[in-house]
Amino acid sequence: MNALTGISLDPVADFEAVTEFPFMVNALWAGTIVAVLAGAVGWFMVLRRQTFAGHTLSVIAFPGAAAAALAGLPLAVGYFGACALGALGLAAVSRPGAAGSGQADESAAIGTLQALALGLGFLFVNLYGGQLASLESLLFGTFLGITSGQVQTLLWVAVAALLALAAIGRPLLFASVDGEVARAAGVPTRLLGAAFLLLLGLAVAATAEITGALLVFALLVTPAATAQQLTARPGLGIALSVALALLVTWVGLTIAYFSPYPVGFWVTSLSFGLYLAVRLGVGVGRRWGPRAGPAAAIGAEA
């Protein structure tokens, strides 16, 4: 069994085929690491309604990777460096609890930063020589070139980010659900917000290496949004978000191996399909009673 003969109905044979080559083993390991990180961080991103900031960071990843290619550096240097700087920039313009004109000003600043990032990305591509050979992989992802060294780098970044998220998770959850009360209770909401944006930047950079800069949301947003449709409990929601991200990553990588289409397409399509199915199912199920939101669940657990 190999990619040329197509997927079979024998899962054991398909698994042996997928793990026959080192590049696929590396891709599966990298995808697993990224899915766990994206599922956990993405759940907080959706809860905090910072998907626009996450999208901006994914756009910023593009010029970072293009600049790294132009300078002859590993793409990971560009991804992580640009996303870290972008996260600090977003933290500088963010206004916790902003409403009305303040929220509009913040959105405008984030949108302006996003436009600048896109412009710089295409400038770096042009300076590279008119057409960057790996432009498609920068935008839409690839799993053919993942090395064991990249897997190790992703692992260390993910472990550090998840430990940091665990350390700030409880006050971050409090600040995400009710920022005004959290500030009144002495929680450093602005510092927490900046720390979370930095963790989000690391998650975006790691995810972009698998899905590409434009398809980051396939793992960061959709599994988390799906999980929050299924449960309002934070612990269970994060676990479900991670599980769904792992599922679409493993299945997407497997199908991509047996097909001529890119992994980003399959991961994105599977994520959307799951979200749509759950959203429709929840919509039908709501006739049995209203679903409590995360705030209510947190209050009940308290």
C-alpha cells in the first residue's frame, strides 16, 4: 500500500503505509504537537473574542516567513519572530474592556497592522526574485519538508507555552469571563492579556508551519468553537477542543497522503464539516431548553 494506490478499507494497512516514510512520521508528530497547542490556546481565544487578533497574527506570520526565506534563514525563525513581535504590537494597542469608540479604535489599529503585514509579505516575496518557490507552502501549508529538528523545536515551544497557559489559566479565565469584576478584584488583566497574546502568537507560528499562514484558523478557531457549542464547562471544553484538533489533524494528514490535494485543504474542510454538523445538531437540540454559556458554567462550578 502506498500513496499511489490510494486509501483502502483496512486501517492497519493504511496506518502502515502512512508511517512507512520518515517525513510522514515527522508530520504526524508535528501535527499532534500543534493540535494540542492550538486546541488549548484557541479555546481561550474564542472565549475572549480575540479571533480578529488571531487572524492578524496569522497574517503577520506570512511576512515573517517570507523575510526569513529572503535572508536565507529557517522559516521557523520568521514565523516565531514575526508572531512574537506582532503579539507585542497587538498588546500595545489592546484596551481591556474597551467599548464603543474605544473598541472601534482598537479594531482599526489591528486592521491597519494586518494590512501593513500583508504589504510587507508581498514585498519580501518580490525582493526574493519575483516568485518565491515556497510561497504556496507559506500560505497554505505543507507536510513534505518537516524535519525531526522542527519537530523538536515545536515540542519545546508547545511545552513552554502550555506550561505558561496552565500557570495563568485560572486568572485568565476569570478575566476573560468578567474583566470588570476581575480588575476590581486586583487581577492584572492588562498583563494577562499581553501574556495571552504572546502565547497566541506562539500557537499561530507553530500552526502556520503545518497549515500555512492563511489556514491557521482551521486548528485555532474551528475546534475551539465546536467544543464551545458542545459544552460550557471550561475543563471539558478545552479537552474537547484539543481532541477535535487532533482528530482533524490526523485524518487530514492521512487523507492528504493518499490524495493530490494539500493537507491544509483537508484539515480546513474536516474542521468546518465538524463545526457545521455540531452547530446544526445544537440548533435542533435547543428546543429542549437553553444552553448555558461559559460564564454560567464557571459560576456554577465556583
